[in-house]
Amino acid sequence: MTTAHRDIVIGAGMGGLATAIRLAAAGRSVLVLDRHAAPGGRARQVPSPAGPVDAGPTVLTMRWVFDELFACAGEALEDHVTLHTQDLLARHWWPDGSTLDLYADEAQSMEAVRAFAGDKAARQFHAFTKRAACLFEAFDAPLMRAASPSIPHLVKTVAQRPALLRQMAPLSTLAQSLARSFDDPRLQQLFGRYATYVGGSPYQSPAVLALIWHAEASGVHVVEGGMHRLARAMMQLAEKLGVTFQFENHVEAIIPMGDGLHEIKTAHGTHQTKTVVFNGDPRALATGALGEGVGQVAKHTRDAPRSLSANVWSFAATPTGPRADDLAYHNVFFCADPAQEFSDLKAGQMPRNPTLYICAEDRGTPTAPPDLERFEIIMNAPPLEQGITTRAEEAETCLTRTFPTLRAHGLTFDPIPQPRHALTGPQGFDRLFPATQGSLYGQSPHGTMAAFQRPQARTKIPGLYLCGGGTHPGAGVPMSALSGAHAAEAILTDQTSPSRFRPTATPGGISTPSPIAGPVQSRSSPS
């Protein structure tokens, strides 16, 4: 059966949900199609004996993005989800037995750094924090919030604030910049890990990624019920606005038919629309996974280097060992040699001595954790393009490198999870999200110009738009939601303008109040 819908969004990830909400809030009829059984995309959960466990992103940062999203529909975020703001941002552990807690309160973090590494390190931390905040504030509007960021506009921004050039360190990698910022190699390693938030290595990513620290320091919020609960709340808001959802309905092809009309061929039928939004990795279009008719879209992504993948354990167990009682919600167990870790990843190998992130999912709320707790462990992995072997070999290697590493830190689990029940690796992610090559963050963030090389909301095909973590402004839950704002604004602007290439926003992008963006808060505020 062929049905007609005004707007069709393919994919119910964070970007697709945000796009659907904004279009519906503007009075449009929207249908969302998704191949999975539930919304959220990578913000997914898997079952365990202790209840659903997050198997994707674990916390909400840049809360203002979602405050604006719900406000554009006349709603308040806190009326739909319960958030627990974390005073302790993360607990960090090193093989030599040293630990460092970082806090939402900068003064408290400074004292922790002073006790950890001395007075000079505390002063260096303060200077680094100021630099990260300056970078974030400078590039939020002309880069992240701008629908179509441009190098000339960035140059103008820097020209107006000459000190930015030194703070950007455009000829340095993040690792090189951090080596100048901190004498203590442990602090270089800690802040270098923020490159992995967008799927990169600190030894290849640009120094400007230091701004990610400001986003986290501005507020970390645990969503009660897990990050998937936020996706559910967004779907429910969309449904309240009249959006229709069809799950377990794989889209097989997008077929341009001329006169701006598109046919969407799915496993359960076909639809016709003049407006289609693809919330998936743009590489799926470029490789012809959705038909030859849209293969010209984002062609550079077909062969562009991919960002990192991950091995993700999601399971329930009882933590044991000397470190069991000391776990926070966010925990990072660092390896001894980060250069070797990222060298292994660059070579397409699983790290011999990995850094491990652990989310103790029952420790982020006021309620005491149960005996059987839910955990997510993430170990960085190369994407499939770099030559991962078979799934069985991948799982066995991950098993033998994850839990012995944690045991050396003083942490064990009872029972130890088995890969067939609890592990998703690069090959699993490629099956869940086709044409990604297992990459969780789209194309690689390496290189000074990486931020300008991501596909943007508009494509060469009239009526076809993009959103999601593989699209500008990039990976991560808030960035994906911002991409939805860009897609919705482009659609509404194109369909009210005599020229579809008319700019969609002022240089400030969606920082400029509009019916699409909603009210705007301070961009560095956690609430």
C-alpha cells in the first residue's frame, strides 16, 4: 500500500526524534520509520536479571539543548524525565593506585587536583578550565549551533578575538596541547580521553577538542531509568504532537521520482513524500544501501576514515574486590601507556592494555544500589575498515583484556559476564546500524578541518535532509539533537523561501530565538 505523508523521518534516534518534534510543533504531519523495535538509536537498552541496562550513552550533558527542544513544543523537560545532577563528575583510577575525582564545582576539583598532583598542577588545571570555557563559548554559535558553518566565518570570529588563535592551537593535536598544559602525564591522559567522546585519538584530533571538558564540567545529569528513558520521553512528546511511529519497519530504498517527490520503500509497503529526513550514518546513502537514486549524497563519506568503535559490556553482577565500594556512577580505569593504547587502535588492533570506562548505573541516584547492580563497560575499538577478525576472536580477546585489567585495579564481578549475553562489538554495531563499519561516531574527527567535513542538513537532492551523529555538528546525544534542529529549520526555511539555498540562520545559528529553536538559555549553564 502506498500512503502519502507530508514529512517522513527515517530513524528514531536522537536526531530523528528531535527533528520530528520540531516539525510537528510547527504544525506539520510527520511519520517516523525505524528498523528497530524501540526509539533511541544508539541510546538503547538490553535486558538483564536486574532490569534493562544501558548499552549506549550513559549521561546527559548540555542539558539546555533538550530544555530548548521541549520548550519549542510548549513543554518542560523535567515534566517528562527525572534528572539527577551529579556533584561528582567522574572518578579516575591509574595502575599505580592513584585516584582523582573531578566535580561540578570547579573549586572542589582544583583542591582535588592539588591533593593529587600539587599546587602547580592545580594552577594548570584552573588555566585549562578557563581555556576550555573560552573555546566552548567562542565556537558554540559559529560552529555547533550554525546550520552551515564556514571557514570564512570562523576566521572572522578568530579575527575579532585574536587570543583565540593561541587557545585553539590550530597546528597542534590535543595530546600536544595537553603536554604544554600539564606537567603531570596523568592529567594529560585524563583530558586526552575526551577525544574518544567523538571517536578520536588525542594524538590525531585537533587541540580545540579541549572544549569538551567545558561541556562536561557545566553539568552531568543522570536520567532516571537510563538514557533510553529520554528517548522514550521524546517519542511520547512527538506522539502528543501528532507524530506517527512505525517500528520494525526497515527502509529499503529512497527513490527520487522527480518534481521533488520521493518514494520510500519499506519492508511493509511504500510511502510518498516531498520531505524526507535521513537519521542514520550518511555513509549508508553514499554506499547505495538505500538505493542508487540517493548514492550521490555525502559521497566523500564512502571512503573517508571512520571514527572509533567500541566493545560494550552491558550486564548485571555483584561487584567485589577492594574497589567495589568505591565505584561512582562514572569511572575511568586508565592504562599505563596511552600512547601504546592509541597506537594499537590506529593499527586496527584491540588495545593490549586498554583504558576502561565503567558506568555503575545504580549509583547515580539517591537510592542505594542493590546487591545485583547494572553495569556498562566500554573499551575503545577500531572500526571494521581496519581489519577486525571474526566475531568469536573479537569476543574472546575482549573478554581476556577487560576483566583481568579490572582485577589488576582491584575490581571483580560475580558473575563475570559472558560475551554471547553481554557484549556488543564493532561487528555487532555494524549489524545494528548498517554501513557504519561499526563506527559509533561517523567519520573520523582527526585533522584541523574535520568539523567542516561532516555532511550538513541539506543535501544535493531537493527535499532530502540529514540529521544524526554522523551529520554536523557531530557525535553525542546533544549534538545529534542539535542536528535535528538544523534539519527542521532547513525544511521550514526551504518551504517558505523562493530559494531553497537561502541561509537558514544568522551566524549564530539556532542561538537566535525562533519558533523552531525555542527560548535560549546560557550555553554554559547546566540547567
